[in-house]
Amino acid sequence: MGQVAVTINQRKYDIACDDGQEAHLARLAQYIDKRVNELTAAVGQIGDSRLLVMVSLLVADELSEAMTELDELRGGRSPLAGSDLAPELEQVADRIDGLAERLENS
């Protein structure tokens, strides 16, 4: 089992991963750290938990948009068609939109 040390919001975390996935995990952590830094520049240090929840929602929104775009490219065949997750993802996307608006207005 592999292990990689990552830094997010100036805090070090030791994360276990499958062998060979260390570089991929390090890139993901760098992306999350970049998003945390962008968010702290906008709203300040509001605590690790809150920052990571907000960044998670922003990344989930990006994923949702990417899935929608992929669906359109596939000609409307949604990978979530018939899934119980589709309505929940829409609710999360709506909440993220509201959060993004509040962040932009603050």
C-alpha cells in the first residue's frame, strides 16, 4: 500500500493509497489546495472544516457541470439516467449555486 504526504491549507496530511497512485493523489491534493487558496483569498480563513466543505461543494459543482457536458456530447444519454442520485445532485447543484452567489456578493 502506498502513502503520500499532501499539504492542504498549509496543513500536512499523510494519505494511504493503492500502490502506483501516489502521483495522482498528489495532483488531486494540489488541485484542492489551489481551490482552498482561491476561496481563502475571497472569504478569509474561516476554519479548515468550513473551507473544505465549501471547496468540496465547488468541486462537486465542477463535476456536475462536466457530467452535464459529457451527457450533451453523448447525445443526451445521461450516465445518471434512472439513478436515484440525479435528484440529489440537482439539489446539491442548486445549493452550490446559492453558496457561490453569496460568496460573490460578500
